[in-house]
Amino acid sequence: MWLVVRLYLSLASLRWIAASHRKWIAILGLSCLVAAIAGGTLQLGNVTLPRLASTPSQLAAGIAGFFLLAYSSLIIEKAQVPSKGNVLSDTKFWLKVFNAMPPAFIKEYPSDLHLINNEACRTLQGEPPRESLHPADVFQMMINADHRNGDRIAATSGASAQIELSEHIPTGHPELILTIKTRVEHDQRVFIVGWYVPIELSEAALVNKKLLEVRKRGEQILFQMAGSTTARESPFLINVGNAVGSPSFHSRGIGETKSTT
């Protein structure tokens, strides 16, 4: 098996050579070259070497001087073997991570246009049209205003959570969604990174409501899931961990739905 080692070569500056120990090697190499070319004596401190009268001596001194100068001026670096940590600077990796997330999007504030939607976002609501389908429609204008309001809150306060309607696309009606948006600043630019999930709420819970209070864990919304589906629905299958069904879990009352009055 062949061992492949990659090396990088670069020339050192004269200032770098003069400030390092390599200056003595460079002086010795230059002296050898001068002595080889001129055929004269070589002075090294208090030691004077005899005249290089013969061609072989001059040739040997010239070769030695060349290698000494090359050694003093060349910087040889071993190429780093790619490590697992370098994956964090790989844009293709982050695009795969973005596509593996729940429905998500990125836009640059204050523009309404999405810079990118991930695969889950496109699967749930399709590609939004380039232009609004009903720009003069009051209902469509309200949807767009809600989206901008979520952007504004996130841009000014850092994050927003809003129940709203999804984009109006040619092949489907808007869907009720919960959208979470976060402000991200990069290179003196402001971006809105958002993700959303489809939800169901009764009409009574939404009519004339400007603010809805929901339960949370820490600073995360607590999602209460229905444990069964109707016969007309295509179910989403979720694995249940063994520890979740153990008596130890239920004896502590963790995760139970508490009734409120």
C-alpha cells in the first residue's frame, strides 16, 4: 500500500528569513555560490577556506550553496488530512441539514420573497407563485400582511410565533399553520429564518383573538397530540419509545395532560 503525503511549498520573504535562524544558512549558501562563481576563497568567520581552483570544487560548492539557499527560503508544509470537523464549513452538508428539517424557509428582511424553501416546505404547500394570484383580493392582502407582521416582530425583537395562513397557491387553499421565526444577522444583513407546522384549531378559539396563550416547556411550545385518527385520514406513524410506556414514567406524572379550570 502506497502512503501518499501531500506537501505545500512556498517562498519565505526576505524579512522573514532575516528575522529567523535561517539567515545564517542563507549567508552560508550565498557565500558558497559566490565562491563557486568567482573561484575565490571562502571566508567563514575567522576561518578561511582555500581557493576553489578546480572545477569539481567549484561545482560542489555551487550545488551546496544552491541547496542551502533553497532550504533557507522554502517553507514546506504538510497538507492537513480532512477531519470530521471540516464538514461544518461544507455548504452542501448544511443544505442537506436544511432539507432534513420541518418545513422551513429563509428570507432577507424586509423583503417578502423567500431566498430558499426546504424540501418539506415545498412538499407541504408547493412552490409559491412568482406573483400573487389575487393581489387586489382583501383576503390575500390580509395573509400577506400577517406574514410581514411576523417578519417585523422577529426582526425587531429577535423571534416571533404566529398562527397564520400559508401561501395561496394555484392547486390548493391556504392552510392554517403555526410559524416560528428567528432573526439571524450576518455580514451586516438581517435574515428571517422560519419554520412552521400545520395545526388544527376550532373557529371559536380564533375568532376575534389577537393573542392566544398556550402551554410551554421552558421556552418551547408544548404540542398536545391527538392519539387517534379518523377512518378518512391517512395516519402519520410515530414510534413510541419503551421508556415512555414504562410504569416509572407514568408514576412520576411526566408528560401527562393536566386539566385546567
